[in-house]
Amino acid sequence: MSQSVEASLGLEKAPNARDLGGYVGADGRRVRRGILFRADSLHRLSEADAATLGGLRLASVIDFRSREEIEQVGPDKLPEPPPSRLVWLPLSDPDDKVFASVGVVLGRGTTTGLDAIGGAGGLPIGPRQDPARTMCDVNRWFVSSSLARQTCAAALRILADPPALPLLFHCTAGKDRTGWLSAVILSALGVSRADVLADYTRTNELNETSNAFLLTVLAGRIDDPRAAIPLLEARPEYLEAGLDEADRRFGGLDGYLREGLGLDDDILTALRTNLLEPA
């Protein structure tokens, strides 16, 4: 396992924003810093946050939020001038309201978020529902759904295009959709499974304060606010569920990349060339 990577961007209103660089990848080459960033929603950025983001000189931003999420909480707040390539790639199941309901609460961080989805009734928690199982199912969906695979493939093809970099991609909390794509990218770059999982669960540390606040918001609105904790966390078993699905359907991550996402040698080589330090 490589050394611990401290890459938080220190954004007040997007605490899960960070640089994906620093991990050891293929042939001992490290993932380049300052070229690829993952984040939570950018719709609440402060002026200082926007200035920090501007300093990254981003060429592209990919937004994985659904139209419903964006309408409920607002579009990204980006520095001026904004990145030249703004890409909307919704990564959610139109027949499943998990992202829409939880996303609104996470995105607003206020009781109005609950009001917008009809109070506790809009949350996927209750006596007959297992939130942790729901999150495992979400990660399996990233692999099993042709829609999800098409979206992930489109994102990786953008990363294979040098003029698109530096690039930042995000969803709402920056933990599930963003977490899955981060895991796929790092794996494609040859980063170890241990480091991929470490990056995935780093979300729990960076979102700790905001999650604690959300639990206070939920208090009094649902019988047991702690029942929502599995929806707020990035647990190893969630990512493992998706990776296991890739094993089952495609024989592993390489099969998922090639058969599931339709990426050829040229794209995969370009990803490593663009995102890894030179040998």
C-alpha cells in the first residue's frame, strides 16, 4: 500500500473535494497531482471556495447529478471564467428515487430538503427497508445497468482526451457515484485494491462534520435518525458489492472496462499516459 495521500482541497462548502493524485499505480508510477479531482456538489461554494477552484485551472467539470437534483438545489457555482467544458452526465436510475431523495437532503443540508421530498416518507429507510442493503444494490447497479455503464464509459473517454484535463467530477455527496468512478479510474491506473478502498472510505472522514449536522436535522423528523447513517457513509462493503458484480458479470475490472464499458487498448493506454507520472 502506498503512503497516505492527503489531498483535500479544503473547501468549506464542499468538504469532500480532493485531488486523486499521489497513489502508486502501474509500474510504480504515481497518479499525477493537480490533474484529476473528485468532489461533492459545488452548488454552495463560498467566494473563497470558488477562488480555490479557480486556482486549479480546470478545463472540464463533469456533473453526475440528475436533473431533479439540480432543480432542487441549484447548479454548480464555478469560478469566472468557468471551465471550457461543462459536461452533464446524469448517473442515476430514473426508476429509483434513492439519489433524488437522499441527494436533496445532502445537498441542502436543511429541513427544507426533507420538505422537498415529502418528509421522512421520501427517504429509503423504514421497518421493511435495509439502507445498507440499498447502498450495496446501488453499487451493483453501476455495473449491471447498461445506462450506468454508458455514462461511466463516456466519462472515461473524456479523461482519455488530453485537452479535457485538468478535470473535476462530482455528484451530490461525492461518495457513491463519484466514489464508484474514482474506484474504476484508480483501478484502471493500476492502483492497489487497498488504496482504492482507502480513497473510497476517506469520504467518511471528510464528510464527518456535515453528516453529524444532517443527523441533527433528521432528529424529530424520523423516529430514529441514526437509521439514516448507512445512507450517509461510504462503507467498504458498498464498493465491494460493485466490484463483486464486475467479477460476476465480466470476470473482473479489466473485463468490466473492456466488455462492460467498451474501452479498447487505445483508450486505456491514453488514460495511463494522461493520468500517471512518466516512467
